[in-house]
Amino acid sequence: MRVRTGASAALLLLTIAGGGLFAQAGHVSLTVDQAVARALANQPLLQQAQAAVEAARARVGEANSAYYPFVNGTASYNRLSDQSFSIASALPPGLPLSSLIGSNPSPIVLGLLESPLSLVPLNAWDFNVGFNQVIFQFGKRGIQVKLAESGVAAAQIGVDQIRSSLAYQAAQGFCTVLFLKGQLAALDTQLANLKEHLDATRVKAQTGTATRYDELSTEVRISTLESQRIEADNQLTRQSIGLEQLLGIEESSTLDLQGEFTVEKPGPRDEQALLDIAMARRADVRQAAEGERSAELGRRLATVNGWPTISGHASFGYKNGILPDINTPALNWVAGVQVNVPIFQGLLIEKQEEEADSKLLAARENTLAVKRTAATQVRQAVQDVESARSQIGSADTQLRQAGDMLEVVKLQYDLGMLSNLEYLDAQAALERAQLGSLQARYREVLSEYALKLATGTPIWETPPAAPQN
């Protein structure tokens, strides 16, 4: 039998399918894909996460700097106290100068022995350039670079997590606003029908074919629906504010949504295939795996911290204080090789290894826990999708039955065979069935998005179906 839903279904369908068909001045008209794209554009959280990625890349450069020599330039000046002395004053007490040079020394010899001498200049200058290069460190530098690269991977996964979360929030908010608009339209339609019915009842009451009870029961229903409409309008306003904030839409603009609650109906899905996809694509699983890899590198680094380091150094420059002319700066250089072998550091290395072992164990357990949670969420999401689809079939059946029932009741009511209350009950049942059908489709769309989120699939991609035999 054909279902006739009347003006209520027509208005409901118009609200869902054509919420923003015409772009007007001050209006922002969006589809769900456009809403997702807008949510991801110029988001402060994404920009913050991307800045963290760039910082992590800079740390890779910092780690790679250990492969290059460190070059330092130094310039210094020092004023020393007067340390001059004469040879004569340096003779031991009791040893006369005449015992060395005779009783009649020449003035030149006597002047040399008694004149002040200094082995260091009063003004010390030193200009030099120094090089220091680590030659061999038993792989420590390579591990540090890999640790930094792991940080880049983790930061990039963080960007993916934020993108996925924002996209899901945008799609969920879009669908929720769309549903609430449909719900509000359904309530408006119910109120209009009740008020129209109340006017007809009052006319019948004047002719004696209806009672005061019929009027009062209709008025009570109107008051109840008006209260429900106030609450529904409040929820719509709150959800719209949140969606506009997420999409960066100005308060002065009006948001119009284009779309309807329909999803493609793929064949039965292979749950194991979905689990495999989740293990490979979910950001939290990848983040846990990257954390485990980082902990393994940290364990290796803690081990090599106790191994020797071989380095070379060299420096050259100009400084004074060099004989024979200590006051004239002269070119000088020095070069060498150094081996640093940790012998005892207060059990520091042993404790670092213990800490690294504990972190590695915690990272492995965290990976296992995250994978279990992901598997549970995938299975639950699959079940929600199947349940939502079943509810759509049930809701459509109820809608057809309610439509058929209303036709029968209306005919009997017009013939005076049924009361006003029975007719209102049948009409309310049809309106509830229409809203139930809308709600079932809304739930199906959200469950599909939740399945994509659970498998780590971007919401603009379709989760794979089971292979067909």
C-alpha cells in the first residue's frame, strides 16, 4: 500500500535535502565535505602541531651536527703583575756576585746581571681558532639521529590525529545540526497540524459534534509540543554555535547546510580486514609503535653511553709570551687526539640502563593496550553500523504502517466513528514515525563516520567491503 505522509513529510524532506540551496548575502552554504575542508583550514591546533613537526625536524639537524667539527674562535687579553727579577737577586744568600764574575767585572756584564728580566709579558695577548671533532663514538651519534627522526614521526602522527579529530567533529556537528533542523521542522509541522485540528474541533464543538474535552486534550498536546520545541530550538542554537566556531564562520553570517542522510550501502564488511586496516592506519596505534621504537633506541643509547669516545682537536693562532721575544705575538699551533673512557660515574650508566629497560617495557605494554582498544572500537563500530541499518528497516516499516493507519482513522473520524483523541493519536504516531525514520538515518550516518574513525580511515574515504567470491 502506498504511504501518504502529507505536508509533514514534505516539509521534513525539504528541510533535510535543501537546507541551503540558495546562497544569499551573509549566508554560508556548505556540504559536509566543504565543512570538513573548512574545519581543517587555518586551524590553530593544526598550525601548533605543524610547528611541533618543524621543531622536531630542527632537532634532527641538531643531532646531525655531532658529525661535524666544532670550530671556536678565541681572543683574550690579560694584564699581569710585574714578575721581573735580576740574576743577581736570584743568587742564593751567602753567594757573592764577585765569586761569579770576579772583583773587577766589566760594566756590560755587571749591567746584564743586575738589570731586571721577565719571562712573561705584562700585557698578554692570545688570538686563536680551535677545532674539535669526534672521530668515533661506537654508534652513539647515529642512535641520537634516529631518536630525533623518531620524534619527527611522532610529531607528524600528532598532526594526523588532530586532523582526524577535527574532521570527525566537523562531520558529526554538521549531521547533528542537520538532524536538529529536521526535528525542529517536524515539531513545527506537528504544531501546525494540531492548531489546525483545534480550530476544526472548536467549530465542531459549536455544532455539538465535539466536546470541551476534545478541545482541552488538543490544547494540552499543543502546550507539550511547544515546550519540546523550545528545548529543540535551544539544542539547535547551541550546536550551530559550536559548528560555526569550529568552521570559523562569523556570527553575522547564517549557516545553511546542504545534504541528506544517505550513505552508500557496501556489501558485508570483512571484520578482520577492518582490524588490519586499523592496526596499520590508526594514529594512536602508530603513535604507540613509534613510542616503542623510541624506547628501543633509548635503550641502545643508554648502553653506548659507557663506551669510549675518540676525538681529535687542533688550534692555531697568535699570542705573545713566546721566547725569544715575549712581547711580540708569534704564530703557534697545537694538535692532538684524545680518548675518553668512562671508568666510574657513580653507577650513572647502570641506572640509565635500568630506566631505559623500564621505559621499553612500558612502551611495549602500551602498544598492546592501544591495539586491544582499537580492536574493540572497530568491532563495536561494525556492530553499530549493522544495528543502525536494521533500525532503518524497522523505522520505514513503522512509517508505512503509521501512514496506513492514519488513512483508516481519518476516514472513520470524518464519518464520526472515532473520537478526536483517537484521531490525534494516529496523527501523532505518524509524526513520531517520520521523526524516527529521520533519527535512524542520522544514526546510520554517524555510525559510518565512527567506523571510519575507528579504522583510521579519513572520513572522505569509503571503508573497504568484504571481497566478493
